[in-house]
Amino acid sequence: MKELDEDQMEVLALAQTQGGRVNEEGLILQKGWAADRARTALQNMLLRDGTCWLDEQDGPDGTGRAYWIPAAIQWDE
């Protein structure tokens, strides 16, 4: 089992406040990260670690990219 690195912990913490959804813009605005750092953290979680899902049709116009962290999704019962 692999431990989450510091950036992944930050992404998870942000995702928990947003129902499991994060994107690069949110990390840049809310965490003060550079675009490259936000992109790398999310891509590592998606491709290397498999800890998130990618939605490439996010937003009102369906052209945005959002990452969903299943561990942070708030499921309504």
C-alpha cells in the first residue's frame, strides 16, 4: 500500500469540501498552486495511482475537466 504524498493530501482535503470534485483552477485559486503543480498532482492521482476519475465534459458548456475523488464524494442516502 502506498501513502499519499503532500500534494495528494491537499487535493483530497479540497475535494472533501466540494463533494469529491476538484479541478486545476480550484487548486490554483484556493491553494495558490502554479498550473503545472495542479496538473501534475491531478494527473498522478489519475494515471499513476488510480485514486480519481476524470470527467472531460464538466461545466455548463461541457468542455471543462473535473477530477472526482471517490474517497471524498458525499453520497446522499
